[in-house]
Amino acid sequence: MEKPGLDAAQSYLASGEYLWNAGMFCFSARALLDAASTSCPDVLDAARTCHLATDRAARVVEFPGEAFRAIPEISIDYAVMERAAHRAVVPAAFDWNDIGSWTAVSEQAPPDARGNRVVGEAVLVDADDCFVQAETRAVALVGVEDLAVVETADAVLVAHRDRAQDVKRAVEALRARAHPSTEHHVTVFRPWGSYTVLEDAPDCKVKRLTVKPGHVLSLQYHHRRSEHWTVVRGTAKVRVGDVETVLERNQGTFIPMGVVHRLENPGSEDLHLIETQCGDYFGEDDIVRLEDVYGRVKG
């Protein structure tokens, strides 16, 4: 039984006749496919359709969004393990924590004398039984108790520790407002590396790009913005118009609006570059790709 009620769970434990499923499964691919073919054929068919629609020869393999979303949303527990004909449970003696809530996360940090647990940099003044996770800046708590405070570059959560599980309600409220934080993080990963948004203002946008060795961004241009690139680490091979140059640390270039350009990392270490965009619109849909090794050019 998945997540039995308190009374049932206590009776199971008291009887000594039950084992607790920690959610770790071991099987061959063939065994899983055979079990899924009888227990959840609709899920298996949708997964196969998605797999067949995927370009497995691409340098970066990505599932097509429409085909992936067509796969029913169901856990492997419900879809396969509860229905499989051949299965076994193996007893094991070790500690296990699913870490499925902020309360569970907080318990991984040692408490201080007042029951506070901190990950990152925090200042606590007359605070009791609080949890703080600070990722990008210092957090100060004064005269409070039983709070969970989670600070990230994207957003900040402040909740009573007993209500930290209700964070999904806050996410639903943000999604109802079409808030960009529900779709895009400050750091976005791409086939060639990643970028982190340092500033996003009406008149400019600043990013830190990290390009993996040997990778190259698409040949592209923009209708509504120009860009300044400055190398802070590594080596950049840059094409602006018909001119190609190699830039080292503390060197930069300017890409005027509408000019074709491309960035490449020819080195053996990550390339780090600061990109400053100026214009009246900075959306990703203002990228016009002409060539792309990752297959992102629209026909």
C-alpha cells in the first residue's frame, strides 16, 4: 500500500510482518519492458512513440516536447511495481531518508543550541527552531521561531516549518500569474553549456555564459538588441559578420544589432564570458538561427 494512513502504518509496524519499501528498484531493461507491456501498455506505447520521435544521432539527445507530454503521468510504483507478476522484496539494514520535504532537508544540518539549522550564511538573533538555507546571500532572522527560510537566486520561501510542504500552493499561485520563475531559472542549461542571468532590466540584460570545451553556439543574429562580449576565463573564437577573431581573458567585442555572429570555445577548459545586451527586447525568441550543430534551426 502506497502511503498508508497512520493507524494502518502503526499496525503494520507492530505486527513485524511487513517490510518498508524504500523505493529503490533493481531490474534489467528487458524485465521492465516485459512487466510494463502487461501492467501499463498505454504508458509503454507512449514512451516508445516518444523514443522513436527522438533524434538519437544528435550530439545532444532531447525528447520532443509534444511526444513527451503525451506520456501518462504516473509513477513506476503505481504503473509497474504494484501490478507486476514477478517481483521480490529484499530486506536490507541501513538508514534511509527520502528527503521529500524541507523538514527532511533541514534534518541533514546539525542544530545549534537553540535548535536552529543553517545551510549557507545566516545571522540568527533570538531565533529558535528555524531552518535557513542561503544560497546566494546572507539571511538574517530576528526574534522568530519555527520558520523555514530558503533563499535562492530565483526566489525566497518563508514558511512555518509545519507548513513547508505547502510550497506547492505558492508555486501554483505563481503559475496562475504566469510568473517567469515557474518556467525559467536564473541559470539555464543549454547543449553547449549554460548561462546565468546577472541582471534583467528594461534597458539591458547581463548574462554570464559558460561554454564547454569544443562546443559552439549557433550562427545567429538579433532584430532588437546588440551585444557586448567580454572574456573572463578561457579562450573564445568569435565571428562577427565575416570577421573571425580569437579573444583571451579581459578582451571583448561588440555585436551590432542585426549582424550575424557566432561564439565557439576552441580550448580545453570552460569558457566564461560576460554578455551585456542593449535594446528594447531581450527574449530568447529574438534569436534568429542560421546554422546550429544541435539541430535548432527552424525550417
